[in-house]
Amino acid sequence: MRVHVLQLAYGDEEPVAERVERAAALVAAQSGADLVVLPELWAPTGFGYRRWAEAAEPLDGPTVGAICRAAKEIGAYVHAGSIIEQARDGADPGPQRRGRWNTSVLIGRDGLPMVSYRKVHRFGFSAGEPDLIEAGTELVTAGLQSADGHLVAGLSTCYDLRFPELYRGLTAAGAQMFVIPAAWPAARVEHWRLLGRARAVENQAVVVQCNTAGTHAGTRMGGHSQVVSATGEVLAEAGEDETVLVAEIDPAAVAQYRESFPVLADRRL
């Protein structure tokens, strides 16, 4: 299974519409990929909280629509990163009545959305995300098929990476790979790298991490997207600039490793 991780770089000066067009063109250029992954909140920006209300859109809005068309063009699964999802009129706005979520979308090879995931853990310590959006409540998995075999992907987003119980839950739900888009800052990039490897090792699962590069809302982003095998080996890692990271994943290797070294069977809690 060929995975292309698109580590986008951008700044506040780039208009959102132009960035959406640029990202869609980059996705459409990934011919030969089985799975393409974009970062968290790459259109409205991860730290540009003040723009979120005006940038919010429904799941069938222009951002996801542009990536859906690109996915269909190349016939690949595309994790579209995340958007600020705006609830439709009349829909449940959530317990805090905010009507917005940090929501990621996985698109099928046919260009149609397969599943969406609302970020469970909101970053900001009672400011930022907790003050502006609702928390997700559900674990989400989806099956991905390639010529090499089948893998079940578990979805999570950025700050979720710090909470191992979420990944244990995804593993119990059948996940063999975690796909993690992020807007992770440079100040804590070593945590990003370490926690990705830890989630891989403790769950014997492939980890695909797609971070942002550049600077927005005065925050320098960490880059260092990486793909980690189920054994904890870093298969590919990016630097700090915009880049396309390519890695080959053997779907059969996860099951083989779990069978040969059956750590998960010894869980007691």
C-alpha cells in the first residue's frame, strides 16, 4: 500500500480559496498513491482561531468538495485533513450549542466521502478549541483496500496523539493503522515524533502522521511528518519544509507481527 503524506506549508497571507485550489492540485498530482493524507485544518489554519467562524463550512462544502474531485481523478483514498465543520440548520449543535467541530473526512477511491471523524480531544486548556468548538464522542475506523491487501484505518487528529486510551480503543475496534493529521507546533515537535512511535509500538499498528509546515497566527509549525511501522521503525520522515513524503506499507506485515509477538493478547486492563 503506497502512502503519500502531503506536508503543506503556508502562511496567513495566502487566501484560503487559493490554498484550497493549490492543495487539490497537489492531491491530483499523486498518481500511483493508494492513500493520500493532508494535515489538520490546512484551509482555515490550525492556530488562526479568530477566522474559524467565517471559515466554517458543512461537510459537503467547497473544501471537501475540491478534495473529493481530486481523489476521484487519481482513484486513491484521500484523508482530506480536517475542516471546521458547521452544523446544518436544524441539526444537533452539540451539548454546548456551538454547532462546530474539528472534523476530518476520509474519501474513497470513487471520490465520495466514506467516513468523518470529529476530534475528541480539543487543544487549548479552556481556550482555543474548547472555547469555540464541540468535542467529538465517537471512535471511527474504515477499511482500505489495495492490490497489496486490506488494512483497517483508525482516525484521530493532532492533540488526540497525547491520549493513548483512544488508540487502544481504536485497536480494540480492529484498527491496524492510525492516520493522524495535525497542526503541531515546532516548540513541541519532539513530542510529536516520540508519541507517534509510542502509539505504533504499544498497539503494534502502522502510524501515518501528517503535520503542517510554515507559520500561521504567529506560530511556527513543526513539520516532521512521519510513517512508522507496527514494530516502531520510522519508514519515512519529513523535515520542516513543504514536502510529499512517500512510504510503502505491507498490509500483511501488521497481522504477521501481531501473531509472532502477541503482546496485545496479554492485556489485562
